[in-house]
Amino acid sequence: MNDSITLGRIAGVPVGINWTWLLVFGLITWSLAAQIFPETNPELATGAHIAMAVIATLLFFASLLAHELGHAVQAKRDGMVIEGITLWLFGGVAKFRGAFPSAWAELRIALAGPAVSALLGAGFLALAWLAPLPAAVEAVAWWLGSINVTLLLFNLLPALPLDGGRVLRSLLWGIRGDFAWATRIAATAGRGFGILLIGGGLAMFALWGAFGGVWLAVIGWFLLQAAGAEARAGRTDARLGGLRVRDLMDPHPPAMPADTGVGRLMDAVVWPERHRGYVVLDPSGAPVGLVTPAALRAVPRERWPLVSVGELMTPAADLVLAHPDERAADGLRRAAARDEDLALVVEDGRPVGVLSVSDAVRVLDTLHPDQDARPRR
């Protein structure tokens, strides 16, 4: 899940939002302004309901961000690299680089987010119950407390990729010492809960016309898909074993200055030997981007003399960067999350290879032809 808008950093962690966040922000705001707050506070005007809805929705997403920051801060304490936090359609996600150091580290990280949600839920409910507040403020506090507690309970279901599923996996992993087996069990539970939510949601809509049933079914579908992705990732990790990025990358990819013409690149490099990517360098020799074969194919032949590789490249800021000694499973998973399915491999500031998901899958299919290895998005 990639950022569409970068918001900045909190506690050193990059924070952004995906465009799908706008959809759920609008849906929640509309639901609060048109249904919930008019029922709880009918004496207030429509304008007050709208203001309450906007404030409540913003604080709700702030709560989700605090939940993910709980995961991220604990992960940093356990020595993990945090790539960032993204708010999107189904809430928030904290993105980690690399494997969990141990079962108990995953357990601590998994529980850190729910702990934050529990504190927020209790705090909002206590504020609404104990403090002498204006009616509008009290209604917003009640809703925030209730929704935080509800999401906390849902998130603790023992089903990957929910936090409860990660708790289950960490406990099974710690007991048996087998991460792949623990992932299979927790992912199977995730698929089971996903099917139940889909069936229950569709039944609610069919029998009672409840629109909430549709939303429940959508959440179930997401859970089903995400649990399947976790299971595939677990199988991929097992197949890759101790392989590193350097074991699967295309070493020493061709590199050239940004002002190199496409015609020159095609004649001197592309026709003689094919590569998954061509590195673009700045005057100091540092990599500033990558040109893919797809980008080259999009340029008509008659325009080759007029177009430079710098105009076609994917900037380094938009690339997945990997280190040759990084676990191949981690590098491939991050590369698979991008449209190009590529990662630029860099060591000491120098480009040393290109990691291609497609090439890695072919290698693994040769070694293990009976299994599905592709890291999924």
C-alpha cells in the first residue's frame, strides 16, 4: 500500500495517506452527519452535526495513526527498520522492512497497537462519562470511545493479518519454533473469519436491507485476500530460505548519464544484451533513476534521437532500493508492491544490480516447480 500524499514524519516515522483514504473519510463523515449525530443530538442544527462529524472523523483517523505508531515505535525498539505508515481505505498500516527478530518481538509489536487503542477508547469514554461537557462534545467523545473499543475487539480476532492473528502466529512460532507453520495456521484462521464476514454481511443485506452488511462483506473480502497473501508470503519465505538479494539479482546492470539518447542506448546496450533495467547516473556517478524495457518500448522508433533516458527514467525516489546482503524474501516482497516489479540494488551508494520479481520466480520455479512462489501485492 503506497502513499498518494506524504504528510511528514512523526517520531521519525514517515506518514502518508493513500487516495482510498478519501473515500472512507467521506463515507464516515456522511454517516455521522446524516444519521448518527442527528439521532444522538436531535436538538442541534444540521451545521452542528456536520462540524461534529468532521471533527470526529479527523480524531478517529488520528486514533488509527496513534495505533500504527504504537506498532512502529515498538518495532524500532526491537531493532526493525520502519518504512512508514500509510492511512488507507481499511484504516492504517505500518510497513516494516525485514523479518521479525523473534517470536516474542512480533508479539510485543503486535500488542503495542491494540494497547494504544485500549487507552484511547477508555480515555474518550471516561471523558464523556465523567467530564461536564457540552452536548456536542460529549457525543463526539462517546462515539470515539465506542468506535475505538469496537475496532480494538475486532482487531484482536485471531486471524492474519489482524493484530490478533499476529499474536496467534507469534505464540505458535514461539511454542514450536516454526514460523512457516505458524503463518499457515494463522492465515487459515484469517481466511475462515473472512468467509464468515462475507457470508454474514451478505445475509444482513439480503434479509434486512442493511447497508452495513455490504461494508461487512467488503471487510471480509479484504481479510480473505490479505490472509491468502500472508500464506503465500510464508511459503515464499520458506522456499527462499537463506538466499540474499545478491543471489537473485541481475549483477552489474548497464549504467549511463541522464542525457544519453534512447537511440544510442538501444544500439549500444539493449540489442546486444537484454536487462531488466538500465541505471541512470548523475554527473557524480550516483544512481538517480532506472529505465525499464517497458518505458523504452513506449517510445516510437522515429523519436529515439529526440528522447533521453533521463526523460524516461523512474526517479530513484520512486524506486525500491535493496541491499545485496538483504534477505531475498524481503527485497522481492517490496519490489512486488510496485508496478515495475523491480528493485535497484545499491551498495555504498553504487548501483550493483537489479532485482526482478519475474526473474526470481523463474529461478524458484526451476528449483520448486510445484509451488507458487510469486510475492503478491
